[in-house]
Amino acid sequence: MKQYLFAFALLAGVASSHAVTVGTNWWNGETVFSSERRSELASRGYTFFAYYNAITASNVSGGIHQDSDYAQDTYFGTELDLKRLLGWKGTTFRLTGIDRAGDSIDENVGGIYSVMQLVGGQTYFLYGASLEKQWWDEQLSLKLGRITATDDFAGSPLYGFYLNNSIDGQIRAVLLDGVMTSYPFPVWGARVAYRPMPGFEAKVGAYQLTKNMFDPNKNGLDFTFRDSDGISVFTELDWLRDWNGKPGHFAVGVNSVSFHMPEFTSDETTDAFFRYYLQADQQIYQESPGSEQGLVLFLTLAWSTQQQAALVPFQTSLGAIYKGLIPGCNEDRLIFGATYGRLSNDYADQQQALGNGNPTYEMPLELGYRVQVTRFAYIQPDIQYVIRPGGTGDIPDATVLGVQFGASF
């Protein structure tokens, strides 16, 4: 099975294996396998893609033990434009797979948040198989099939520059309770998005919840519906705006859940759960009018009043990204991030009863610099400082040195 998934990942390269542009044109291409053949296939409705990312990291001080490890993630697939292929206007089919390998130093850091965001489900998956239809010049769209909520909710491309998963991907507090379906674990779901006017979007998504949806041994192939299944519904409002020519993005959302969620201090379950979140990012400095080079700040908040089931009922993250700080390195990014995650009082009571201390909060800090070597490859040295790993104060603050690197194929 694994060999077939790897073969699928290489289709992008095989499809473009002849007439690959070399020299300066190749170096400036968007992917490793840029070619005339690939462009021709895209014009006919066949788009192939593959992305490889890896992290190597070392816990050089603090934590439970000093340790080093390596993890990698390959995401690959194809997108079919069904208007070009079948005459179905505004319709796209997407088929994707994932292969993850390696391990993490997280257990030896001892924190709530992962310092190596590529870890989780270290195997191969059939990730996505979805159909999306758009109407009215893309004002209304419907996507359904094998998908996850993290594809459409509580996230931003800005978060992808971080190694600590308190920021990377989606707002982590929304994920920690196991009711936001997430990469790389697909479920059945549907998402509707409506843009009533430029800059505004309203989205609603509904996703299957199962007891074993995060089981890597299923490899994304558990298509079953069961009486015990629950449902996770996301509602989000997004606003894109310009502030004196500087772009910004603001969003508010709620996740409402119907599922049997275990409670920390009883044998009962919480069967109806609500999590609220807010996102804001704004470019506050431009090196020149209309330029992407400059400084962007962002803020996220997530909270729930249901401490009996929410591991982190309150979380906030602050971040700063400067693009093109060094002259001549216009695509490089200097990043900084800080997260405060307040742990549940009920969870703290449970841990105290078990003799595991009194967890209150964890706060990771991160500083990194992404070097965009080419349009298709990058390398990012990074340092993290984790304050109160696990929240109790019993584990020494940890310093983690890491490097993330990757390429688009």
C-alpha cells in the first residue's frame, strides 16, 4: 500500500519528467519539477503537486531529558478542473495523500504543546477526496467528501511559519479536545462558504466525529458511519480589509459539538460543547506602497466556559512576521511568536488527585528566520523557550533548537 502512495506522490515528477527547464529558469521556478509538459497538463485540467517538510530539533536544556529527533511530512495529490475535463462549470475534484515519518522530542520536553509540529500520525494516509462546486462567480461554494475542519477554519497561512504547534496550523486550543477534525486524519464532512460582498465571507462546516478518528492504523480509510458518531459544526465570519493600503484579516468563530467528551473529575461525559475563537492580523508597516515586504502582527484568542471537558479553556497567541528585513532577501521572513495556554481547573484537580502536581499554564516563545533559498525551497533555523512545560512548574523551562526545511515539487 505504502509503495502505491509513494508512486502517487511522484506523479507530479513523472508528469513533468521531460523538458524540465534548467539553469536560471529552473532555479526561479515555483516547483522542483517545473516543465512545459506540466504546464500543458494544467491547462487541460490536471494539476499535480507535492510538498515536503521536515524538522530536526534538540532539547538542549531543561525539560525532562535532553534529546534530539527528526520528523518529516510529505503532502501530495492532484486537482482536477472538471469544467475543462467534463464541462462542469465551477467544479473541482481534489485527491490527496500524506506520508509522515520520524519522531519527536515532545515527551522529553514534557509540554502540552508540541515543539515539532509535523508529528502526529506517523504513517501514510489517504487524506482528502473532495468535490467542490462554485456558483455566482465564486460567491457561493460547497465542498464535501473526505475532508477536515482544519482545511477551512481557525487558521491562517501566517501560522505555517512556526515550529511550535501552539501557533502552527490552527489555533491549538480548538484542537486539543479532539473535536476539531484535523490534518492528517480525514472524516466525512461538508463546508458551505458565501461571499455576499468583496472582503466578507461566512462559512459553515459540519464534520463527522468518531472514537477512533485519530487512529493512525486506519490510514484515512475508515469510511464507516456508526450510531456512536458525533458531529462537530464550525461557523466563522471573515473580513478582509485594507488599512491605508495595508492588508488585514479578522475572523470570529464558534465550534459547537455533539459528542460524548470525557470529563476530568467524574465518570460523566459532556455531550454538548462550545468553543469560541477570534483571529486578527494586520500589516502595520510597508517598505513601499502596495508591497508585501514589511511587518505583520497577529493575535488569536480561544476560550470555552466548560472546564470539565476543555483541557485549555483559554489560549491567546501573539505573533510578528517581518518579510524582507535584509536587503536583497525579499522573500525571507523573521518570525516571533508567544502563546499563553491556561489549563483547566478541573484538569488541575484531576492531576493533583493523581499526584502529578498542580498545572496552571504553559507559555512557549519562538524566534526563527526562514531563508527562502529558491521559490520552491526554504530552510529555517529556530529557537523555542518553553516556560512551565506541562503547566506545573515541576519541569524546568526548556530551550529547544531546531531547523525546519522543505520544498515544493
